[in-house]
Amino acid sequence: MNRSAEPPHHLLMVMFDEVQLLDVTGPLEVYAAANEYGGNYRPSTASLDGKPVTTTGGVQLIPDLALQDVDSGVDTFLVPGRPDWWAAVSDHPLIEHISRIATDPKTRTVAAICAGAFPLAATGLLDGRRAATHWRLAADLAARYPAIDVDKDSIFVRDGHIITSAGITAGIDLTLALVETDLGADVARAAAKHLVVFMARPGGQSQFSVRQTAKYGTDSVLRQVLDDITADPRADHSLAAMAARAGVSERQLTRLFRVETGMSAARFVDQIRTEAAQALLESGSDPLDSVARASGFGSVETMRRVFHRLLGVTPGAYRNRFRTTGR
């Protein structure tokens, strides 16, 4: 099927001063890549007055038109963010134009990238919906707009015709998901490969690994234990073995895990092994028993049990889901 013969899919990207550069260029590059594989996306960019804007990276971007010249809705309307989100939500003419275009009956999809959730929230369109944003801004979004169900973990969240993403590069994941909806998983995968980005992450995948989000104090003994687990998930990480290597009692190590990470030693090990298995499932086609051994679970049954408890899916289902963008 020659998709390029179909009517163009019109995109509109809002731009304003201090916009996060990759919020704008990342999604637009995904659409450009999709056009290489049969897409017919026609992007436009618009600033409030049609004048160039200066991004966070110091790069000037020249828009195609002014927002006031956009006289109807578009197929996909994209709203990027700026780190000082309060400046964006205080720009009342900007919010009015975003609201006008987003609510136009011809606008099919509205997407907010990173802190773009804030100007979109200022229109009221996210009230009563789930939404994602950069992890550092999730608490701010929830406090400023309590009617929104803020998802602080997910890469992106789709609620009806509105989709919002986590920080910066997650806008690429969001856009790949939109391409999959429009053109199918094969085109989305081809676009990801074209851009040399890792296969599109499912929307529900956490923004961070347990190693990044665990709360650490200053205890050097525990830090070494955590580093050992992360470096080699396949090793013997029973409580007795870890305590012996660290030269502390099992009781002391248990206490350190609870105080420093907020979880038990067994759960930390399970989460590290799960992340190792996820990486293998996402990037290869090894049999499940090989994945289980390589990630430290030892058996497929143990891996399946832990996956179900932590992720709510089986390893096989996770692999299959990861082959799409996780709509």
C-alpha cells in the first residue's frame, strides 16, 4: 500500500522562548523518519507571533507561522515544554491559542511532551485525566492541578485522544507510539531503527531503574553490596551470602536495606534481576530459559513468578509487548 498517496497527516508543533530543544526536534525527527517508510506527515511549527524563538540549548528556531494564523484544527497537535513551566502557564495568549486548537473538532490527537503538560493543563483539558511529565516536575503538576491524576513513573500516558510523556527523550517514545497508531508497528520499528534509537519503550515502563531510584545514605557497606548485585545479577545474592561478603550480620544487612533503600534485600535483588531480564527480552530473541539463567533467576518458572508479581505480565508477554510501542 502506498501510504504517501493518502491525504497528508497534518502536524502542528507549538514553539515559544526557552522551549526544550529536544521536545521540538525529537518528535519532528521521528515523523521525518516515518515518512521514509511510507508516512505522509506534513509538519508545521508556530510561535505566538510568528517570530523566531530561542530554545534552552541557545538555538534559534524559525516557525512557519503565527498561532493566530492557525484557523482550524490539525490531525496531531504537539505541545512541548520549558523547564520554568510557570512562565508558560502565565502566558495567557499562548494558553488561549493552545486551548483553541486543542479543542477544535478537527484536532484528532493532542500530545504534550515533558513540561508541555503544564500549558496543556492550564487549558483544563487534563482535568480528570491521567497524565505524565518529567519526574522532577510530577509533584509540581499534581500540586498546581489537583484535578489531574499524575503518573510520575510512566514513559508516556494515553488517556482518550490526549497523550502526555515523561522527560525530554520520552517525547521520542511518545511519537513512535503515535506513528504506530497511524501506520502500524512495522513502520514505528523502522523509524526507530532509522534514528538508531533503542526499540520503542512501552508507555508503562518506569522512567528509572530501581538502582537509580533507591534511596541511598552514606553507608559504604551497603553501597558495595548494591554495586555487587547490579554488576552481576547472576551471582549468589542470598541474604547469607551477601552478609558474609560484606562482613556484617544478616540482621544488620536487613536493617541497612530497609533504612537505605526502603525495601527488603530480596525485593531489591528481584528488581535488579527483572531489569536485567527486561533488557535481554527487549534486545534479543534468546529462549526464555537462557534469559532466566543470564539474569540470575535460574529457571523460567522463577522468572515468570517474579515478573508477574512486579510487572503483572509474563516474560513472554513482556517480550511480545515490547515489539510494539505498548499502546
